[in-house]
Amino acid sequence: MQALVTGASGFLGHAVCAELRSRGHDVSALVRRPGSEPAGTSPVAGSLGDGEALSQLLATVRPDCVVHLAAEIATQRDPRKIDEVNVEGTRRLLSACTAGTKFVFVSTVVTGDAGGAVLDESSELPVQTAYGRSKQDGERLVRDSGLPSVIIRPSHVYGPGGWYAEEIVKRLGQPGRLVVIGSGQNWWDVVRVEDVANACVEAAERAPAGALYHVVDDDPIRYYDFVALTAQALGVGKPRSVPVWLAQRVTGKDPVAAVIRSARSSNALIKRDLGWTPHYASARQGVPDAIAKLTGSAGGP
């Protein structure tokens, strides 16, 4: 299979490209700057902001499947930038695809506070942030495109890198260890980056057109406990909390809303349909392993 991956140079992008290559697929990586592409992939310079260039690019690459990961994430404070990339960029990419191209769209289940409810694919997601709205709008564009498409909704994706390293691991090493926002008693549905990559490639290879899957591990965890696990693995003291109002003043309301939301999610459907199962079934396995990889110490499965 010839696959084109957008957002290939990102945290999840590297993992998806590695998984595709491990299964023998040829991978073209859409990057703004050649040289930032994952090892073993063919760089394709381009941007989601130029629809005509995207059409020319896809006509040249002629992918069997597009895995669309590129997005502004929940920490982006400017809703216009979120909409431009996540909605309009997705619209341009879909328009550039030729009929019959399989399209795997990576959305999110982190759209708003579900009050601790268990979310499955039939649930109506609470949408309370610009990021959440943009992903729901993207899903609608994908469904209406006429392409054979699959939508993947991961929860909070963590692992040895990305936001987890910057926002949690790094801050736990700083004086004060002010990492947890609010009480931390909200439910978090988390999943390791490698398990999301596996789900994306399973979807590209085998999922039926029109499928929608939630991708999470087997064991929801309280937000405070997730951060405390990280502190324990790092060998530092327990995390400390910052009031919600203060965090909102520093980072903005939407990024904070994504953190303090409370929800659990079910992975039953993707297990049943595709036989997917998380290698890291719980953060109690995945966090120590991620820290071991980040710090270069031994350990982990």
C-alpha cells in the first residue's frame, strides 16, 4: 500500500509512519520542511493551506490511503488558527483526493466534559471547545466527502515525547511541581501513542468504509493519579495543584477545559471489529515505560 501521512513529523505522525513501514507499506510524509520527515519515509513538501498544490501533490504521489493527522491541538489559543487548519485544511485535503482513495481521519474524543460518563461510538459528544468543534466539523466533512473513510477518535495520547514530555514530565522536574489543574479527581481516558498508531494502520488496512472507532486503553484513571504515576516513575515528589481560575488566566479557558474534562471511553467496538488491543492496557504499565524511554533507563515491557 502507498500511504500518504499528514502531520508526519509530529508526535503521533512518527509512530504512525513507523507502524506503516513495519508492515511493509511505502510511506510519503507530507511535511512543510524536508528533513523533518520520519526515517524511511519519502518527504513531500506541502501545506494544508494550498488546495491547488495539494491536488498536484496527490496526483503525483497517487496514494492508496491518506492518513490525516495534521492539526492544531487543544493548547492553541487562537480559534481562527484551529479552524483554518483543522476544518479548512481538511476540506482542501479531501478535495485533493481522487475517488476511491481511502481516508483515515484522526479526530478526538476529547471535546468537552461528559461528567465522568462512559463514551462509545453511539454517544453524542459534549462539544465545548474550539478544538472539539473543529474536529467534529472535520468529521462531518469526511463523512460527506464520498471517499471510503474511517474516523479514529483517540483520547489523551501520551508516550515518550510530545505534549506529555513537555507539559507533564518537564513541569514535574521544575520547582513547585505545579502540574495538576484543579482537584485532579476528573476521569481521564488515556492511550499510548504506539497503540493509536496501531489502530490507525489497522483502520487503513482493514476497517470498512464509514467506520468510527474510539481508541483508548482498558483502564480509565483519575487525572491526578496519572500525573502522580509520572512523578513516581521520575522519582520526584508528588505533584501539586494550581487553581482552575489561575490556569485559565495563564493558558486560556479552552486548553484548561480539555484537561479538567471528566470522561471515560469504551474501546469495545474496535476490539470486536478489528481485533485491536492495546499493548499498554493501563497507564500503570504505560507511564513507567514511557519514562524509562524518555530518561534512557532500563525497564518497561
